[in-house]
Amino acid sequence: DGGITQSPKYLFRKEGQNVTLSCEQNLNHDAMYWYRQDPGQGLRLIYYSQIVNDFQKGDIAEGYSVSREKKESFPLTVTSAQKNPTAFYLCASTPGTGGGYEQYFGPGTRLTVT
Amino acid sequence: QKEVEQNSGPLSVPEGAIASLNCTYSDRGSQSFFWYRQYSGKSPELIMFIYSNGDKEDGRFTAQLNKASQYVSLLIRDSQPSDSATYLCAVPLNYGGATNKLIFGTGTLLAVQP
């Protein structure tokens, strides 16, 4: 089945630890995105990548890092510098890199940091 | 001014009625518009997209676009309790440009009463 997978579904970490969230797609999509969703705040873009080995900061990139070494993979690291890391993290991909393409989402990872 | 605005709701309708969800956007150059459905605790799912002025129908869903007034709406006919979810409107930023960033509204919560 084609789709986007994110793992794990739930993740618990202690404050001060870095944590990496996985995102894999087998749709052969060019562009991939990471969003964060908090209650009442909608989706906020963290990072996005349109091509392998290249990525750009979104609106809230501070405290996060990404890599895009393979077309199908776009992992997100939440570092200890992120002040409020507890959130629902969503990965998305889109078939093209120009404007106007729809985005498809993975199932999400719910991160809780205590 | 927010780029994409939606009434947060909740919008409560009885089962079998028509639910009308609205979205306004600020960029007059926007050319494509997307509606996502998000069940509580789940990731957004694309349900409709529209590019041209007028109506686009898909089953019980109808998307309506009025570019002159800068609004897009989603009608759900014969609403069912299973339609109860948050509906997100999304508009590309810089349509036709080099990137494919989507701007999401904060969503409207729909509650269909049995």
C-alpha cells in the first residue's frame, strides 16, 4: 500500500533529551513537510524539503532539525532547545514542488515531554 | 489579518441537515483551495479541492468558490454523526511560485446531532 508512515504513534521523553521522529513515504513524492499542531492553534509549519539534501525553515523552526538524505525519508529531531515540545507532530508530502499541489498527511506522532 | 480564516465553531446541525462551512482568504492571487477533515486525535484527510469559480460536487460534499469575494465553502448534505470532525481549509502560499507551502485555517468543529 502506498502512503506515509510515522513512528512511533506515541512518544514520551524527559525534558533535556533530543528525540527523533520518523517519517517515510512510498508515494514517490518530491516534497515533504513537518507540522506541529497544538489545541486551538491549527497547523504550524516547522520545516519542508522539496528535494533530497535540501530543506528550508518554516514558521517555527527554532529547536528543531531535519535531514533529507533519501527521497522517501524526512526525519525530524526535536532538540532540548525547543521550549514547548509537547504536541502532535504531522508529516506530509506532495507530488510536486510547484504551487497548488495538495498535501497528504501521515498518521502523526504525539510527543509528550515531562 | 490572518491569511486563512474560519469560524472555530462548534457548528451543530441535526442529522440529515445540510452543514455549511466557510473559509475566507486574503491572497487574491490564490488559485487552488483544499478542504481537509480531521477526526479527534487523527491526522487531516483531504476530502475536496477546487480550482475554478463555482461549485464542485463529490458525493455528499460540495465545494463552492467565489474568488471575487475571496471565500470558499464546503457543504455537506444529509449530514451524518460520522461527519462530526474538524474541517480545515487550506490555501497555497505564493501559488505558482517555487514552493508549495499551504496555509491552513484553524478549522471549524462540526457536530452532527443524531
